[in-house]
Amino acid sequence: MAEQNSQDRNLPASARKIKRSREQGQLPRSRDLVHFAVLATAGVLLSVGAPMAMDWSQHLVMEGLHFDAAMLAHPGIMTERLTELTVRALMFILPVASILALAAVAANIAIGGWNLTFAPLRPKFSHLNPLPGLGRLFYGQGLGQALKAVLLAIVMAVIGGMVLRNRVAGFVSLMSVPLPNALAYAGQQITSGLSLLGIALAIFAAIDAPLQRQLHLRRLKMSREEVKQEMKEVEGNSQIKAKIRARMREMAKKRMLAAVPLADLVVMNPTHYAVALKYEEGRMSAPRAVAKGADLLAMRIRDLAKDAKVPVLQSPMLARALYAHAELDKEIPAALFGAVAQVLAYVYQLRAALAGRGMAPRQVPNPEVPPELDPHNKPVKPKDALDDEPEDEA
């Protein structure tokens, strides 16, 4: 069953799942990269600080091996001297250990990035059972990690054995040379051995670091069911979303109908389309569509306009063009400026006549609308073009 679930997970992990895995402390880690960083840092420190380290160790050993009659007569002085030498040794060792620890942290950040979480510190009692761990050790990625560790140990042992075999005679001869010379020789040989081990670890780290990143992403792969479930969690239930959209459409419809009594004109295609227009000179550069609708909604716009004594003009082509191309609360298309200007001029003239400030318009305008803006205007193919079309095969 576990194998089948693993095969079903063939989709890449989403950004949300990657983020949740980071919150749980699951990051790509390469032990070989950490080992190489620590060893390389130790080699650099040894190479740079070798003279100072040898001088310090020489003085520390000389002071530690210096005795006189007063010390032998008072054993308490030996305890104080031992404490002093221990503190001095720690003052040298602790900074070096801190630098090596920082190198290990930097190696982990380099492959997995910085991540601060306390989730891995939570006790997991399921890990107390050794049987699942043994199963992972001999299957899949656990088996690969174990084989890689064994191979690395064999390589390091072979290199270490070769270094010691070639230098064992030199180390034996150190007993017959002065201490400064012995320390200098030991430092050179240790640095040489660390260089060989560092090369081996660098090769393993160069292979293991990208491999661990890929394995981490593979472990986070998702099945189709997991993707669907995550989409539901992120976007919400589809039924709830449909209700929210319906509610939003209802609210937008109410706001739109509330703007009809404030419009200057309603253009209709007698029963199918209705568009309410408004223009305020000085505040608008062009008329705007404040409401539009089709069928029953068009009738509702017409009734509201009549109740508010807003002029209703029958202009089928203009109504269809405005319904198809004008957006709510935005200026009408520039191609319809001329046609809308004609009907607005008619409305303004009619209002002035009703107020006794001018003559009534003689006739209702029939504005011209570009044929390409009328959604009902379908171009007719020429007869020759129809004749040239290939006949359908039986």
C-alpha cells in the first residue's frame, strides 16, 4: 500500500506544501557537505594559524611539565596550576570550535536555506519504536544513504591508512628530535593528510548536495487527491464560493439599479437590451454607462427610468452596441461618441422645451452606429466566395 501511494505521488510539490514542510523542519540536508565544510575550515585554520598554534602549544607543554620543589611540597599548588592551564587551553580551543560550528551551520544554510522552527524539538513517541527505523534502513532512500555512508567510510579509511603507512617511520623518529621540530613536522603531516581527506569529501559533497535536494523534492511530491484537497483548503468549497459570487452579483445588481434614476438617458432595443447613460459636463470627459441589462433586467431598468422620469429612447443598434462594448461605470467606446452625442443633444433639447427655455425637437434622432460594433450585424459572404467553397464529401 505504501509503495502504491508513493507511485501515485507524481506531481511536484506546491509552494504551500514546501512552506509547511519548512515549518515542520523538513529541509534538504547533506552530511557530506557539512563534513567537508568543517574539515576544510579546520585545514584553513591549521594552515593559517599553524605557527601561532605551535608556539602556543609549545609554551603550554613546557609550563605544564615544569616542576620545582615548592610545587612538590604543596600539592594544592598543582591543582591551581592545572586549573590555570585548563582555562588557557579552553581560551584557545573554544574560538576554534565556534568557527567550526559556524562552518557547519553555513553548510546547512547553503543547501536548505535559513529556517527557524521549534517543531523538530517536539517529542515524537512513535520514533521510540526501532522497527520502523530498521525497515527504512533497508529500503529505498534509507538503504541508499546507508550504502553511501559505508562507501565513504571505506574511502576515508583507505586514505587514512595510506597516509599513516607512508608516514609511520617519520612519526616514530619524532621521539629523537627536539619538541619544536617534532610539533612542526606533525603539523605538516596532519595538514597533508587533511588535504587528501578534504579532496575525497569534496567529491562526495559535490554529488550528495544536489542529490539530497532532488530527493527532498521527491519526498514532497503530491498525488492528484492531495492537490485537489489543497485547492479546496486554499480556495474554499466550490458551493460556498458559488454562493458568495451570487451574493456579490446581487449586490452589484442593486447598486446598478440604484444608479438608473440618476441617469440622463436610457437607450433600449425595445425589449431585449437597455443601457442607462450619464454625463456631467466638467466632471466627465465622455458619457458613462451606469447600468445595463438584457431581457427582464432591461425591463426593470426601463420601469425604474420611467418612474424617475428619465427619458427612454428606442434605438436598437445603439442599444446593442452599448450593451456589447460599454463597461459599467466607465466611459463609452470612442467609436460611439458621435451616436451618443446625438441622443444626448435630443434629451437636453427636450428638457429645455419642457422647462419653457426653447423649442421642442422636431424628430427623434436615428444615430448611426458603425456596423462592426453591432453584435447582430453578421457579414454576409459574397456569392463567389460561397461558390468557391469545396463541397462536403459524402
